[in-house]
Amino acid sequence: MRKLGFMRTAVALAIPAIFIVVPPVAQAQQAKKTGASQQRTPGQFADGIAAVVNNEIITMRELQQRMASNRVTTGGQNQAQQTVLQAMIDEKLMRQDAEQYGIKITDAQLSQAMANIAQRNNLSPEKLRPAIEQMGLNWNDYIRNLRNEMVMEELRTQIIQSRVNVNESDIDAFLKQNPTGILPGREAERQNQPKPPPQKQVVVERSFVPKAVALQHIYIRVPDNSPEDVVAAARKKADAAMAKLRRGSSFESVAKEYSDGPEAASGGNLGIRMFEDWPSLFVSVTKKVSDGRTTGVFKAPNGFHILKVVERRGLVQENKRVVTVQPPAPPPPPVPPIEKMAKQQGPVNITESKVKHILVKITPVFSDQQARAKINDVRNQIEGGMSFDDAAKKFSQDTSAPLGGEIGWIPPGVSDPAFEKAMGALQPGQLSAPVRSQFGWHLIMVEDRRSSDKKPEIRRNLARQSLFQKRAEPVYEDWLQQLRAKAYIDNRLTQQKSKP
């Protein structure tokens, strides 16, 4: 089945979020291989050059910008610089090689990639630039990096496809040992996700240091040298006041009824004072009493007392310290539906739709509103008598336009979700309403449907992918080593030079 424009996945779509400029090409591979190197002092980079790659330079400013944009925080600073610089050297080599191959990214391809990035971030194409700039990124730098990444991905694709071959006998042999078509260890690889590196965080510990307290007071007086019966009567009165408080009476009302203190008429309110201005006994008995709570009855030389802590006031002290934390490992990615089907017992009956469509793309110069108006106009012309095939040839911006919009048999799960949903709701021969996907606006027509057991085909496709991926990595690494070997590279971080 043909791979069609609206179902293709450009490399730029691998960019998961707009605030990531463009990931360096070989940084992931290089991070595993960069060994310890000699350190240099800032004075040795007075010329501002970090590396020379053939006839091009990488400046220290560019290196620092890349490290900042990639949020490089792990490892020592020198080691991180060396890793990022090696990735930038590899990018230079690949771009130079791409020029020799004549690989270029057209404005249309770039616009499509930008539209896809916007779609993945729930933005319209028109809002992508403001969102990028809001993140503090330079729009022209972002576009240049995106175009460069697309060029390098196209180069990688061409190199690998020209050097990696998987034939039918290879697939047959693989399936004899792996009947599902899935590469051995795939499940273990999915479960064993690499742990994110430790991160340093600033922890702010706040503590309240009370300096003053407001109190209410119930005082039952006992005169000096009072006999025991007077003391007992005073205690009984204090206990009665306490009992009322426990039954829910307000402190103010109980103070007015029972207290012998001069502040009784005001509900026992003593006001707020610094701790050093209170009697030490009051400070001691209220030390562990929460705000809003009361003490029990306690005895002093002049009688019995009950205190209520109204509130404390003081200072909030902050103590900052840097701690190293280990973020949790990311959850394993879900098993792809295609792998579930390959493992399924019994047949895997899949209903495919034979589809044709018309696409009007959304670009930075052709807005969503304009594209929608255009697709509505095309639909009106079809309803007015123009054939779908003629309309597709005349108006569609997909590669299927010369074929009257014909894109063949489509299984579930391979097209844009919005496109697939609309396609699934159509009866054969029915014309859809305009459908918005990440690629633009569509008109869809389902010509036919068929259902058959696709498990053998699924397993063969998985086997082909498994073999291709297994062979592609060493081919790519070998090619990259060849690029390095035939280039003049002066790495001024490591004081290493290489000549062809």
C-alpha cells in the first residue's frame, strides 16, 4: 500500500514540545561514549572558538546557547561541555555531507512540520510563533534549527536505507525463531526505562518563632495566709469555672461570672505582650497550649488561674539548603497496539477502508480559517456536480492529487485520529463534512471496506522493522565514524586535532 503524504511522519514531529528547540542529532549516542578529557581554563578560549570543523567554526557562544537550550545540568560542567560540543561537531559534519548529497528541505515541508508541531501542542499554526517567543526562544533560530534537523534526518534516512537491506528470506528466518515478529528483549527494554539523573533542588524550610502572646485570664483569689477551707473553696470555684468552659461556655462569659481579676468585666482579656513581659509562670504553663485553647486550673501563690491562649505573634524564619533528589523513573511506554495484535491468539480480523480524500493545507501564509473556507467551497462544487476525482486533481494539496485523491486501503491506527474517526463514520460512497486534522482540512470518501485476518502480515511487518532497526544502528555509527575520520576537526575543549 502506498505511503501517502497526509499519513507520513516527518522527523520534526518527534519534537515533543514547543519549548524544546531541536534535539541535537547524535547527543544521545555521544553521551554514552565521550570519555574523560583534559580540562581547559576560560582563558584558553579567548578567541571564542570551541571547535573548527573543516572550514567552519563552532563558537563558545553557540556552545553555551546549546547547553542552555538543552538544559544540560547533569555531570561535571567540563564533561557536559565536551558531550554537547561533540554532538555539535557531528551536526556540522552531517550538514556538510547533506550539502554534498544536495539534500534540501522545501518551504512546503518546513511549513508542514511547523503545522504538525503546532497540532501536537494544541495550537493553531498561527499561534506557534507567539508561543515559541513567549518561551524566550528566537523564532529565526528555532526555524533554522528545525530545518537543519529535518535535513539531517533526511540524510540519515537516505544513508541507512541505502545500506540496510532486509529481504524476505531474512524475515522468514527471523520468524522461525521469533514467531510474533518482535525483537527479543523488546518487553524487557520497555520495562527497564533509564532513570532520570539526580537533580539538585533548593529546599526552603520555614519555621515560626513566636515572640508575643495574647491571653485571657480567669483568676480566683486566695488571700495570704488563708486557712485550708478558704483555699478549698477557691479551688472548688476554679473547678466550677473550668467545668463550664468544658461544657462549651465562652471564656468571656465564664470570666465575667467567676473571675476576681480586674479584667473580669472585659471577659478576662489581658491583651498581647512580649514573652518577657509576662510572668514566667504564665509563659511556662501556656508553652504547649495551642492558639484558641485553654490551660487547666493551675495554682499560684496568690490563688488559682485559668488562661486562654488567644493568639501568638512572631517571625517566620527561612532556612534554604540544596538537596539532591532522585526523580522517579518514567512509567514504561504502553505496548503498541500492533504488538498486541501480533501476540494475539487466533486470527486478527482487521477492517480496512478504501479511501480517497482532498486536502487543503494550513500554513503560516494560509490560515486555518482560509483553509476551511477553501475546503467548504470545494465541497459545494462536488455537491454541485463536479466529480470527486476531478476536484482532487484540481484542488488537493496531497501527493495523491494526480490519482484523484486515491490513497488505497487504510487499516485502523495509521492515520490522523480526527481523519480516522471521520473515515470510520462514513458509509461507502458517502462524502464527509470538512475534517480538520494536523495536516489541514480534508474531504473524505470511503469507496469500499473489507475485513480479513492480518496477523501474518502484521508479524512480517514487525519482523521487517525489528531487523531493520537492529541493523540500522551499527550502520549509522559506522557512517558517522567515517565522517569524522575524513574531516579536519580541531576540538579546543579537549586539545585534540584530527586530519583526514
